[in-house]
Amino acid sequence: MISNELKTTIQGAYTRFLEAKSLKPRYGQRLMIAEVAKVLGDIGCDDEGRRAGDPAVVAVEAGTGTGKTVAYSLAAIPAAKAAGKRLVVATATVALQEQIVFKDLPDLMRNSGLNFSFALAKGRGRYLCLSKLDVLLQEGEAQSATAQLFEDEGFRIEVDERSQKLFTSMIEKLAGNRWDGDRDSWSEALEDQDWARLTTDHSQCTGRHCPNFQQCVFYKAREGMGKVDVIVTNHDMVLADLALGGGAVLPDPRDTIYVFDEGHHLPDKAIGHFAHYSRLRSTSEWLEQTAKNLTKLLAQHPLPGDLGKLIEQVPELAREVRTQQQFMFTLCEQVADFRPGEDMEGRDRPRYRFEGGVVPEAIREVGLELKKGFSQLNDLFTRLADLLKEGMDGEVNIGIASHQAEEWYPLFGTLLTRAQGNWELWTAFTAEDPQDSPPMARWLTLAESGALFDIEVNASPILAAEMLRRSLWNVAHGALVTSATLTALGKFDRFRMRAGLPRDAVTAVVPSPFHHIDAGVLRVPDLRADPRDAAAHTAAIIRDLPDLVEGSRGSLVLFSSRKQMQEVFDGLDRDWRKQVFIQGNLSKQETLNKHKARVDDGKSSVLFGLASFAEGVDLPGAYCEHVVIAKIPFAVPDDPVEAALAEWIEARGGNPFMEIAVPDASLRLIQACGRLLRTEQDRGTITLLDRRVVTQRYGKAILNALPPFRREIS
């Protein structure tokens, strides 16, 4: 049972927080504090202070407006401190991460009387690499000098002035302490391809050997994490740490209480973390290039000792593996019938899935040869990287100077990462699935590779349950998962199956403070068009949409496919279209900003969006008075992971439509409805243009799981 001392600490902190901010206690918030404290504050320990007994896991669904961050922080911070553990709060989005670090936790410290320290932990990829910036600036200066020289001779050479301007601006802001090297604090949006040139990963980083180590923004950020009580990070970093055995980057899971906010994302994030892919043609070209480059390197630098011997082995082995890659390309080309399919964002991705995850024997045999070849390359590159590390230390003479070893290390680190990625792919692609467990999903995707086409080979788990059970729930001191949408059709069954929650995990739903019945109305009009008839349904939306959103200042129209969204937009009257911002023309943030600016000017504005606008978009008050949902957001049936999961459930005598498709669609629909009420003052309308919620048997379950708005069903 939770100790009286801990109970008093939590209750006192909550009372002080409410009084300091002149707030009334919220029923849902109090309930959540109690549920979290009960589980995380009463964990039995052995003599070494480690959890004894069953996993301590609690899952709480808390509706919008509950004040989740305050609730779990008030309960979990004192519980972690009392147990001598660290608290790791993980979110799915950078926006929530920053809100917790810069707003919620400082507010809690000021007003609750709790005394704790906290830090933000981001992955290396969010930070600038000073060494890369140095190199890019030097290259740019050399390029400009060459261009000037040729211009004097009457020739013109194009210089990438835009990038040079960006890099110069970065170095100036760093020097003037006006930027900290964090991508998220750069004042303008950065293109992914620009940022990729400026950051590094573990395999390329030379650590303390780097000349910029003392000023390194990543290591400076890491220093602050050593002794803090609360670490705020993201799901990906927790999963990466657990994949390395736990305690590699974050604290040891056995000494950690985890909070997974936006926790409904965790199972999919975990699947993505253990999924593998590789492109056959581009990997083949990489192998050829690697063989050429290393042959050239040896010709220019005859290397004595182990370093030379190891590098000498790579070109021949790379060419052998390349031959197997070409065999595999031919086999995949013969077996695959690439039929176009459409994903949630409406992109065409022709692909071929192996039913039951079973790969034809001829392909599997070549896959095993590739696994063997990449395993040997992996071993060679690992030994080379280790040798170069020794050379950087200067304690061992490896035949090249320490500064040379430092220059070569990132190059061989990159080769190691790619070889390792391919080895992991072929290991997963050729593995025999255990009989009683879900199989891997295995498929081929047609991809572009310059002027030629390429074939991408994929292998992915279909459920993350076992991995999460093994590496998270069973080892963590304690864990809380929370979100506004953890249940589907009113039950935790879907989340339990996908996340592998322990059998005795505590689950609770706490109510939102919103009075849905007074604040909003859910309408299901009769469009006289079945959503399964795409052309008729699109025509009906074009006909009725202007009248439907008439009188609303800000409206959000959500589509399940890009194709339908574009067709509706193209079919609307040209003048009416002027008030529409359609997702994809500008960045997401810019689209939202322009929409808000138009509403602020007193004009009507309509947003057209896809799945990513149905979740995590915050448009309070007039910015969103009407949410229109084109159809029940069923997943596209040919998503390979979902299709493989459906196949496995069916093989076990289940009904994949009722067990997967309907609960998943229900969850997405609830998230879409969640865009309407963001504060207790908000009012508005939700219109669902899909009458299957009233005409189909499963529709009633979907309808009854939606927030309790007033209903107007034609």
C-alpha cells in the first residue's frame, strides 16, 4: 500500500498547485493522480532496491482538458524520488516535449512546492555537428574561390549560394550565443536534406577525439542529464536505448519509472524501430563504389600491418556480395506483381507482399548468402573502426597518423552502419518464424532510383507486443502509459494486444471536463451517396460542402485519401476555393499559421487535411468551429504490416475486420473529433459524411464510442 508520507506529499503538492493558480480541482485529474500514485507509489523492492514481483504498469485514458501532465507529474515525481529512481517522460512529438520542459514542469515547480530537477534529452540527430559545419564552410569557400577564378577567365560555375548563406548564418549565431545548435530552436524551418548534411550519428562521431568536442552542442546537452530527477525525451530514444539493452543512453530501466505520454503511438513506434529495409539496386551501386574507393585508397596509401590487410579484403568481398544482390534483383523482379496501392496519405506505392511472411525458397537461399556476405563485411568494418579508434588515441601505431585516423573514422563508421543495416534486413527476411508467434511481414516495394527503378526489400514485425514485454514492461521499475485515445470501442483490448501490456496491468478511463452534450453537435447528414462509391461520394461532397460549413469562421475538413481531397478541391467553385488551405502546398505549420491569420482578420477559412491533421493539431476557439470528416477512416487494406496481421488473426480463427479494422477506425475517428473542443469554452459542430455509422452493424459500436455530443442524424 502507498505510504502515508508519500500520500501526504502528493496531496499537499496538488492542493498548493490549485491554490497558487486559483484553480478548482478537476474530477478526472484527481482520479488520474490517485490511479498513478496507487500503482507507482506501491512497488515492492528487494534488498538492492530493485522491483520484486510482477511488473508495475498502469494505463490511463484521459480526455482532452484533463490536465494529464500535471496529474502524472504530481504523482510520479514524488513516487520516483521516494523509491530512489529516475523518472523518464517520453512523448511522441517534439511539440509536447518542449511544452513539458519549457512550460509545464517549470509551472509545477513554482506552484506545487515539489523540489526536483529536470532536463530535455534529444537524439544526436537534432543537434548540429560543428565539425561538419566547418567542412561545409571550407568547401563553400573553396568552391567560391574556384568560381571566381573561372569567372575571370570568362567561364561561369554555379555556386550553391543558398546553402552557404545558411551555414554562414549558423556559425555567426553560434559565435554570438544567439543559437544553441539545436535544430528545433533554429528560427526558420530547415529542409531535411539541408539538416542531414549538418548533423551526425553515433557511427560517424569521433567523440572526445573531435577537435570540436569541448564545444559540441550534443555533448553539452548530455552533460546536464547525469543527475537530474526527471528526463524528458521521446519514444524513439527510449526504444533505441532499450534495443541496446537499456541504460546505454538513458538510465538503467530497472532504476527508472517511465511515463509514455501520447502513448497510443508506442506500439507503432516500436514496430518501426524493429522494421528493416534495403534497396537492391542502390545497395549494389554502393558496394561497387566502396570496392572502387578502397582500391583507390590502397593505391594512394600503401598501408602496413592489420589496417592494410583488413582494407585489402573489402573490395573482393564487396564485389562478391554485389553479384548476389544482382541475383536477388532478378529473382524479385520475376516473382513480384507490382500492383499500385494507396497509403493513408494517398501516395502510390506499388508493392508485393509474401503471404504469411513465407518467402519462396530460391529467394530465401540468396537472402541467406547475402546475410552471410553482409555479416563478413560488418565484421571487417567493425574491426577497422576499432583499429582507427586505437589510432586516434595515439597509443598504438596502426600505420597512419592519429589525425588521419580521425579523418577516416567517420567514413568507415558510415560503411559499418550500412553493412549492419543490410545484415539486419537479411537476417529478418530469412529467419524462420516461431510457430506460435506472429510471423514477420515481408514484402517488396517498387522504388525510384534516379532514371531507373529499384526494388526495396522490407521485413517488419506485425506486433510489438513481445518486444515491449521483454525489454520494457518486464524490466522497468514501473511505467505509466497515457493518452486521450487508448481505448477502442470503449475497451483496452486493442492496446493490450498491440502493446503487450502485462496481464495484471491496471487500466482506467478518467473523464474529460468538457460538457460535450452542451458544447457540440454531431451530425450525420444523408448525402445520398455511399462512401464505397468513390466518384459519387466525391461529387456529393463537392455539392454540399459549401452549405455545410456556412457560418463557421474556422473549419477543418478531413479526408482519408489525398486523391479524394484533391478531387473535391478541384471540383469546388473557383471563388469559394479561395478560402481553402490544402495540406501539402506549404509546410504543416505554415498552413496552420495562414489559416489562423485569416480567422484573426475576421474572414472564413477552411483547412483541407489528411491523417496528420486529424491528430495533434490544436485549433482552439474560432480557429475550428466545424470539423467535417469525409468518411470513416478505415486503414488502406494493402498496408503490408496490417495485411499480415489480419492474415495471422484469420488463420487463428479470428475476424480481422472486427478485431482490427473497426477498432482502428474508431480510434482514428475519435482523434479526428478531438480537434473540435480544445478548451472548456469551445463550441462547434462535427459532421460525418459517412452513413455507415447508422446503416452497418459495426457502425453502432463506432458511433457509441464517440464523445457524447448531441446527435442529429438525418
